[in-house]
Amino acid sequence: MKVKTLLKINCRTTLTLAIALSLLCSTIIAAIPASVSASAARDTLQQDVNALQATGNTGVLAQLVDHGDSTKARAGVAKQGESDPVPFNGRFRTGSDTKTMVSAVVLQLVGEHKLLLDDSVEQWLPGVIQGNGNDGSKITVRQLLNHTSGLFDFTQDDTFLTTILTPEGFKANRFHHYEPQDLINIALAHQPNFAPGTSWSYSNTNYIVVGQIIKAVTGKTWDKELSQRIIKPLSLNSTYVPGDDPTINGPHAHGYNIYTSDPQNRAYTDTTLDNMTWAGAAGAVITTTKDENRFLSALLSGKVLAPAQLAEMETTVELAPGIGYGLGILHESFNCPAGGTGEFWGHDGGTVGYATYVLATPDGNRSVVVSQSTTTFSDLQYANDSRAALNTLLIHVFCPGTNANSAPAAPQKAITSAPEITLPGLKMTSGIL
């Protein structure tokens, strides 16, 4: 794995903009897999999912796959006011985990010599990126994929934020259709964050542009290429891009956002219906824990990309000691609490109502997907409690010698120096994505 170091990382920390912050600036922990019995793994995962749901999540679904053996756990209900549990095969909006899939499509095209990572945006999208200091001739495809382009994140635009930061704004805009160019234009109304290649800043705009480049190269939209190259070959039978359809087809838990800030008067707004054209190639995919595990395992084990392209994906920009972002994928290595060195690849994602975490060991043999059906922009207690419970779950999954009966894990902040920015339920990275 190659690592590139940049002088500066641009990651904002304000709560109201957390939804637009990088999915990658989160403090997720993972490590070397533990050798535990299937029953112990199942019991521990269930206890940890119960704890995560008890923080205020309407529903939680998790699946651990260890060398082909699957363990599932769920807690909570599929819909408030009803008793049906979260379905084990439930679909959810995966948010920015979409980026890893889209990056894989681009890298397949690179392997087919249909474009180069160092091609400029201008070469494929003439005149599209210009104005206010933005210049597509100076931005490469690689810089879009690893978030070093400097392009402003459209989800941080004040006007765009009004469509998601309040229940009234969300409900008024939930069926709105966005063309990719609409989202790009929002970003181009702002000056770039920095000159291309000189820093790092998570921007969903990058992947909206990538989606347009895929169309320019192949003549097909990004979602059709994703279906043809990733979804169908890997038999991800419950994964799809909804387009303008605001519903989630098939079994699913409803998504809820907490717009209130007082935990004593916590109110949940059903945000399940949502036209995801606002997320596009940056985060529109709907999927399941089974499909997400299958994709990430196949990717890391070399079944999706040729060795040269996988190596490019795993060439990272250093965000903090032991933490880097590659081409649509996050890497972290660190010391486990009980000893040993941990390492994982993956991504996390958030939409208004759903937060997802997809992580695996470097060889893809052990992976976990966690889906929460509650998010927030304003409830700090829920955000902090949810994050702590999630980190405990991840330590029990990946760190040797830890399980639900072990001594409580130390706060994850002591284990990683990752910037503490996006929190479970607060991010929505990409509009949260």
C-alpha cells in the first residue's frame, strides 16, 4: 500500500454541518480478527447490537461474515408504533458506501485502457468545471476519487442545507429531482477549498463529477455501468439505484431523523421517503448487509479489480497517523487495546434516516456491515452514545481476545487519532452521505 502525505487536511467540525462532512473523518475502529466460536460471536454481536439500539436507535441490523460463515443480529422495530422487528434481509440507503462501488467502476475502465487516472476533468467534461476559481483542466480523475480536487462540497451549501436540516425543509424537498449538473452548479457557485492536489477535503461533488465522467467514457449512466459491472456479476440481488423512486422496494426498516436536541423530549421524524437524485453517484445506492459484505470481500480479495487497479485504489492520502483515504475507500491501522495491530479497509455512509458502516480485514476474509435506521443533526447525546456503542461492537468483532464478557473497552479516542468529526447519526455525510 502506498501512502501520499499532504500538508493540510480540511475537515470541519461544526454540528450543523456534520451531515456534509467527510464520511471518512470518523473514528471507526477495527483490527485483527479474534478466534472465537460461532456461538460466542453470535452472542456478542447480539449484545452489542442491543446496546447500540438502546442508545436511541429505532432499529439496528448487523451481519458479520468470517471466512464465509455468517452471523446476524438485529434489535428494535422496523417501524415506530408497530411490533415487527427489523427484517434480517432488510434493504437500506447506504449513502457514501456507494463511492467505493463507483470507484471500482472507474478503475475497471482504467484497466480496460478507456481512461487514465491522471486524465483531467476537462478532457472528459469540456467546460463543465469552471468559474469562481474552479478549473477542470487542473483536476484529475484521481483527485476526484481521493478527495484532493479542492471542489466545494455541494451539501455544505447554505441553501441546500435548508432542505435537510429541519423536518419542514426535508418534507418540502423530499420528492425534488436533481440533475447531476444541478448539484455541480451548486458547488461551482463557491470558490474551491484549495488548489487541486495540495490538500484533502471530503466533497460529495467529486463523485457527482465522477458519475458524469463514467457517462462520457461509456455512453451509459453511472448506475447502468454499476449494475453491469458490479451488481450483476457479484449477484448483489438486493442492490439497486432507485433513480426518482423515493421508496425502498422490498423489506426494509423505516428511517428516522432526530431533529430535536433535548434527549428528554426526543422526537423522531420518518424520513424513509426520499428522492435520492440529490445524492447520485455520491450516495444513492440501496442495498443489504449481505450484499455489502459480499461486495467488499470480493473487492479486497481481488475478484473485482486487477492487481494493478486494486493497488491504485489502496494508495492512500494520509489523514492522520495510521489513517488514510484511497480511491473511494478508507484505511486504518492501529494498536488494539489488548495488544496486537489492527487494520481495516472500508467506508461508512449516511443519509437522512440511515447510517451504515462497511468494514473488512485487508484480505476481505472477515467483514462486518452495520445499519442504523436513526440519524440526527442536533441530538449530541444520541450521537455520542451511539458512536460509543458502535465502537464497542467493532472492537468485539475485530480485536483479538475481546468479547461481550471482556472488560469494557477503553474509549476509542484513546485507540485512534482519527479526527473526531462525523458521528453515527450526525453525519449523513453527503448531505450527509
